[in-house]
Amino acid sequence: MKRLLQMTVQGLRLHVKRAVFMLVLAACLSWAASAIAQNTNTNASTNAVPSGSFDILRAGERLLVILTDIPMGPLNYDQNISEDGYITLHLDKRFLAAGKTRSQLQKEITDAYKPNFYVRITVTVKQEERFFYVSGQVRAPNRYMYSGEMTVLKAIATSGGFGQFPRRTQVQVTRAKDGRVEIVDCKKAEKSTKLDLPIYPGDKVYVPDSPLGLD
């Protein structure tokens, strides 16, 4: 009888140890999965470019790419980003520039040449000064420096606001990229930010006249 009790107690202890082991193992696996997911999300958020970032390079934009610290001396490449988004540099290497920031493009170019071709290389990407244009029934029609995220209403405000007889419901936005014209109803855009279209470098905002001052 005593022997049977001892065997029963030992069996219970073994089951308890196994249960504890499984609980600890499950906790460790859960922690590891959580850590991996958090690290993945952190990397994704670090590398991702905000869709509305004004620093994003776009097709048609002019760039100056300078390659220095290489044996043949500095090399300068002054060119527009092609319609398909590429630029061509030293050794006929093509790089996708559109949709990236300057820092991302600089790193990609550096990684392409170093260490495959050169031990050292310094890459500098410069953008041409960027502007947007506002004309028509505004107080100060002009060309303005593009220095941050911009919308139709912000562009009009930058030009001093609407003029005396604006047709607010038919504001025209001409896209620099493809010449496409979009119509913005600024009265509705004032109530809903979704209707306040973004403005990009080179875009033109035109506020037409309102017949007899009616709109």
C-alpha cells in the first residue's frame, strides 16, 4: 500500500512538472512571437515613406547627383527623373528615384557602387528649388516656394486668399506631371478636408472669375 502511494505521488509530481514546463514553454513562444512582430512593425514604420510626404521625389523633377571620393574625381549628373521614374548614373546604372526620399536614394546609390566598384564613395542628391503657382481671382497671384505639404485651400491662403469675384466652386488644378486638370469645389472643401486636393511641386492653381460676382 505504501509503495502504491509513493508511485501515485511520484506520478502526480511528474504530471505537475510537465504541466509547468508546457506553461513556461508557451509563455516563451508567445513572448518571442510578440518581439518579432514588434521588431517587424518598427522596421516597417522606419523604412516607410509617408504617402503625403513633401520630400518624396516625383517623375519630371530635376535632380543633381554628385559622386565624390572616387578615383576619377567628382562626377556630376544633372537630369530630370524620367516618366517611368528612373535616373541613369555612372557606369550606365539606372536607379528608381520616383517615390523615394533623397536620403533613401542616396543610400541605394551608395550600396550599388560600394564595395562592388569602389572602396569609398560619397553620394549627394540635391533637388532643384520647387514651386507651385496660384493665379486668377486671388489677392496676390504669383509663384510660391514649395516648402511643405500643400493643399488647394492652403495654396490660395498663401496667395493672400480669394479676390473680389472668385468662382470658388470651379477652382482649377493643373498637374505638372501630366497636364491633367482637376476641378475643386472650395466651398465643399472647406467643410470636408477629403475634397481639399493636395498640391505638388509645379502644380498650378487657377481661380476663375465669377460672372456678375455670383458663385
